[in-house]
Amino acid sequence: MFENKNILIFGFGLTGKSALKAMSKFTGSLYVYDKNEENLKDDLNIRFNIFKEEDFDLIDLIIKSPGISPDNELLIRARDKGIKILSDIEVAYKITKCKNLIAITGTNGKTTTTTIVSEILSRERTTYTVGNIGKGILDVALDAREDDFIVIESSSFQLENTEDFKPKVSAITNITVDHLDWHKSMENYKNAKFKIFKNQDENDFTILNYRDNTLNALKFNRNIFYFALKDENKLGCYVKNDKVYFRNNDLREEEILSVKDIKIPGTHNLENILTAVTISKCLNISNKIIKDTISNFSGVEHRMEFVKNLDGVIYYNDSKGTNPDSTIMAINSIDENIILIAGGYDKKADYSEMLKIGRKKIKALILMGQTSDTIESVAGPMGYNIYKVNDLKEAVLTAKDLSKDGDTVLLSPACASWGMYSSYEERGRHFKNLVSGL
């Protein structure tokens, strides 16, 4: 499919550079476009053409970076002309020999679940962690052997541009409102997520959250396993008497570990663990490896990450909280006296539920970024103590001035980082540096 083609790599960040390296193994001409021309300066020593308008009629195929909106004018023209637009995970599926692709998606929990699964599987054999964490999948697709594992944190943006993608195991942690600025409707968002299992067959495994009504209502003939916080009498993973159990096709109940063995706090993290256990059991990983790995897992960077205890005030970095539901999970992990730093890029989210839930716990709300006015308009009538700031540095200094012994300063923006930072990782690292300097 990629031999002797004129391929446009659209976007030249991590995904674009990994696409260039992978596609350089095929004959044909490579074109690269990025609106930031500084990004086109690279040290890959791979020959490519900088895409110009007059090259459009030459293009056979576009590999699109996830961050580029489907409303981009060039992409609209390409669709009108019938040019294929593929994501990196679709391209990787077409070129890799690896038979063990594990794809994990969901509005929240993807990063933690992907990390746990990767740590478990790496105890068994060579495992690659790719997607929004780890490497780009096209950095490893050609190197991975047939029996290796590739664990993919799969975004709706990537899944949107798939056609044949067929993982051995797919898992959806949950689906709540997110990215409506991008997908335009909840239905479009769900349909993008559902592409993760679209091509799976009786030899594959689909893992769903039973507590999510959107997911437990799905009906199709396949190996479906559920995870749940109580025994729902379904195949899959569940909690009973403070222990995690797994029920397989033979209906036998296996005890995997005690809930007390889990170090990361919160119900949402328990569900992430249940997802990881279910995936691992579908891949025939031993209970000992699963238990040992989970018992030693202490969390991931930027997800309720402990930063510092300063004069009795605890600082947490939850920069991965890029939507209200994710921030609700962070708020629910803390008992009281929260100073919440929130705000960022406007994804047209609804903050009312988050603010209702946080009202009794949040003593001060520090707002920044594009959404500060929107969040204030909802929080103000609820009686919140609101402080609006220009940037994260001012937010951290304001939080320090407001805090006292027993308080928790929580960065969980409920918004994407775009416009202020290139990624939630950059935002989280800046927060940690600012807090470390207090």
C-alpha cells in the first residue's frame, strides 16, 4: 500500500517524525507539512520534500498527526478528492508483523491503564508502550516481532482515521463528554471510540466498563469481558469482599489480589486496575505476575502525582486532568480543603457537575487560561472563592498565599493545555518546577 506512493506527512511532531522514519523504508516520495516551519528543521537525515500548495495533486495518501483538526482546509480538500487520510495506528497495523496489539481508549484512565498493562506484560516478554505516552507507534512497528506486545494508548483522534485497525485486545475504560469542539457531537465522539473494536472477530477480546451505560448496552457476538466494582455475574473482573476476582469462559472464579495491595488511591484507579487485570488475563499472564506488578505500582507522572509537602500543605500534579470528569476523579480522591488550579483551552465542556461536586471540598478556585471566564460564570453563583490569574506561575504563588497547614493544592485544570503549553506534560513539569522553587 505504501510502495511507490507520494505520501504527505501532515504535522511534524512526535507522530510526524516517526511516520517519516517508517515511510522512508518504502520507495516513493515523502512530503512533510507543518504550519510551524521551525518544526521542519530535523536531524533525521532522511530526504523529504517540504509540501507546497502546487504539490497537492501529486499526493496519494496522507498520514495525519492526531493534533490536526479534521476541519483543516487541506484535509477537507483531500477527502473531497478521495485521498486516504490515515492515523499512525492504522499505518502501524498495516506494516507491523506483531500479532499482539493491545489498544486502550476511553475519556479517562487511558494513561494509567496503559502504563499498568505495559508493566505487567513486560514481565512476560518484550513490550512496547506507545501512543500519548512512550514512543510513537511508528517508531516500533517495523521492529516489533510477531510475539511481542505493543500496548497503545489510543485517542479518539487516532481512531477516527482508521479503517482496518484490528487489535488483539481492545479496552474502553469509560465514555463521557469530551472533545466536542473536535468531534462536533457526542455521537461522533462515541463512534470514533467504537472503531477500536470495529474489525475484531471471535479470536480477539473486547473489554468494557460495565458501570458505563453507553458500554454495557453494546450488543455484538464476540469475546466480551467486563470490569465492574461489584460482581455483575459477567465474564471479566470485579470486586467482592475487598478482593479482585476474574471469571473466565469456564465460569471459574479466580482471586487475583486484595484491594489492600493497590497503592494508587481512588475508585477510578481501582477501575483502571480492573481493566489491566482483565487485559492481562485475556493474554494468559500468570496471576503471580499480575499481583506482583500491581502491588508495586505507585502511579504515573501528571496523574495525582505527589509533588511536595510544604509546611503541611500537600501539592499534587494532576495535569493529565484535561476534562471535567477527570478533575472530578481527582477531587473525589481528596477529603477536603482543596485549593484547585483550573482552566486552559476551551473544548466547550460543561463544568457545572464538577463544580457542584467540588463545592463542599474546594476552599479556593484559582482560574487561568481561555476558560477562566466560562468557569467563573458557573462557579460564581455557587459561592466559590474565585481568584483569576494570568498564568501558572501566578496561580502557584496565589495558592501558596491562600494555603495553610492541612490544605491541598491541586493542579487539575479540567481543560487541555493548548494555547498555554504544547502538552499536559509540559504544563505538569512547569507546575512541579514552580512548586519545587517555593
